[in-house]
Amino acid sequence: LNRTKETESTNKNSEESVKREWWTRRKNLDEGLQELLDQVAGRYFRDAQITRIFGRSNEKNESEQRSYSPCGNLASRFDAAVTLHDKKQVDSQDFSKLTVVKLKKELRRLDISFSSTLRKAALIELLLEATKVDVTPVKPCTQDDVVTEECVVLVLDENLHRFPFEGFPFLRGRAVTRIHSLPFLAVSLLNSPHCSLDTKNARFVLDPESNLQKTTDRIMPFIDSVNARGDGWDWSGVVGKYPSTDFVETSVSRQDGLFLYCGHGGGKGSISKKSIESLVQHSDSPIPCKSTIILMGCSSGKLMSINRKKAGVTEEVAMHFEPEGIALSYIIAGAPCVIGNLWDVTDRDIDRYSLALMDSLVGERPISTALSVANARSSCKMKHIVGLAPVCYGIPIFAKMYQ
């Protein structure tokens, strides 16, 4: 994925065979990422106890909800769930006829850890759970699901944050956000009653380096159509040039505001990471950044340790500092939600995604930022190497509804 920086424009004048080869490589990468996600989900998240944690409560019938209890031997169940399973399958036999000794022997044969204090019923349950795999994709959410929709919050370590967990079969179409620590999540949730998204008034920076004309041609008609609604709809911004520092700082500090950036990277040329962090020190407000931030540029949501940035293979370099990035700088400055890309993307496909995302946010029945991020993935031609690049940091913010 680190080698996917090529844009479609670079191949415009290529020979037809070269174009076909390029698209073949892209398609193979896309299929390869999907296969990897399915394999990881099937190997490490195959246990029903884990998929139940991530599953939607409204997809279970009432009796199933009553019968399932997360209490009891939860630690043992989780140990069994995350232990690698042997490829050998257990015969479909009646486990109730086995003695406790034989049940434990079967669990050991499958390399499943368990507590020695478990009773027969719990041992049988572990075996039943271990011999079935359920990684069926969850259907995408519709507007009718919004009231009961739950959000999965990922708190990932310094290495796992690079992996697109959002592409797991049981998380596809789900509202998923990322945050770097549980204390930060707690503070964000405490502040969440005061956060919403005013999509009626947004600020944007579009192609500040003035070399993505096709992106401008795709995005501006949408912005013009929003402004054409009248009745107070106002999306204003800067196109084809760098904005002033005052414009950006004012835009990101608006209560319930929306700031959209479409260009290269995370917009460091418009407002640097250092400038964002300085807002915390020099602002009169304890939360200087109050807007939801959308950064639709290559690797705009990527986090990396400062001593790994110039390394060819990052795994071979010791990590001496916590990963950082402009998306995290916005979160630290107070932004309730930041949307950015984990890796480099092609311009046309990410433009499709941007349009679908914005259309979802300004719809007649707007939904949360996290769910909009998930639903917009289906608009991409390359649904994995491009569609899974955008992720949501922070907490899900719901757009205000306008009649």
C-alpha cells in the first residue's frame, strides 16, 4: 500500500498495454487486501464471543439477547477466542456425552486455553464456539438504523493503528472510530453533548497547490449545489491557492463547524502541524479547535513515529517515540472528529469517496460522521485500497437536521 501513490493522471498518455497492466496491479492489490482482511478476521476473530461484542444488538431476537450473558467466565472465553485455532476440525459429535477429562483433552488438542476451574457446561460451550466460524459481512446501515446504531471505538497501539480493521467482514458498514487512549475517549464523551455538526455552514480549502484541476472540477459542482439551496446554506472557501493562516484558524475554531480540505497530504502547506499545536498554547479557549475536520489527501490520517519517517521498512527500525500525525494534532487541539487517509490514494477514486461522504452529511436525514465514512466506501472503484484508506478519529458527531 505504501507504493500506491501513483495517480491516474500519470498514466494518461501511456500505451494501452501499460494502462491495462497498471489497472491489473491495482485490482490485484485491492483483492489481496480483501483476502488479507478476511484471513485475519477468520484466524484471530473467529470466536462468536468476539463477533457478538461487535455485532448489532438489533440483529438479535429478544430471546437470544436474554439468553446471552457476557458475565461468568469471560476471561477464559476471551483467552479461548484469541488463541490460534488448529486447522483440524472437531467431529460433529454430542459433546454432552464426553466426560470433563475428555472435553479438556479436546480443547487442548485444538490449542484452546481455558481455566481449570471451568465446569462441564462452560467447556462444552467453548468447544461449540471454537468449531464454528462466522465472518459473514454485516449489511450496510440504512437511515432507519440510525436511532439504534452503535459505534465501535478502536484504541490501537503504535503498530496496529496502520491496519484497516474497519474492513473486517463484521465491521463493514458499521460506525467505527479510532482514538489513541481510553482517558482521551472518556474526556471526548463527556464533551460530546456539546458537539454537533453544522453542515449548513462549512469552510473548505480546495487544491491549494493548483495542480489538481480535475479534483476541483469534480468537487466544486457539489459545493455550488449546496450553496444554491439558499436559506442560509453557505459553504465558502479558497480554491487554487493557499489560504491565509487566519482563515484556517478561524475555520477550525468554529463551534460545530465543518472544515474540508481536498489536496495533497494533510494540508500542511495551509496550516502546519506546529501551527495547530500552537493553538492550544495561545488560544483563549481551553478547546481551540471545535470543528469537525475532513482531510482528503494522501496519508492525511497516517500516524508514524518521528524516527521511522525516513525508514524504508518501518518494522526494522526501533520506535523511540509515539506515532504522530496532523490528524492527531487536530484531535489534541480539541477537534471532536477528524477524517483522514491511512495511506496514499488515487485522486479520482478518493474524489468519488469525498462526494459520497459530503452527500451523506448534508442529506435530508443526515447521519453520524463515523457511519458516513463507512457508507461512502461503496462509492470507490477500488473498495479496499482506496475505500478503506479513510478512517475516522475521535468520536462520531451527528449533523444537525434542517427541514
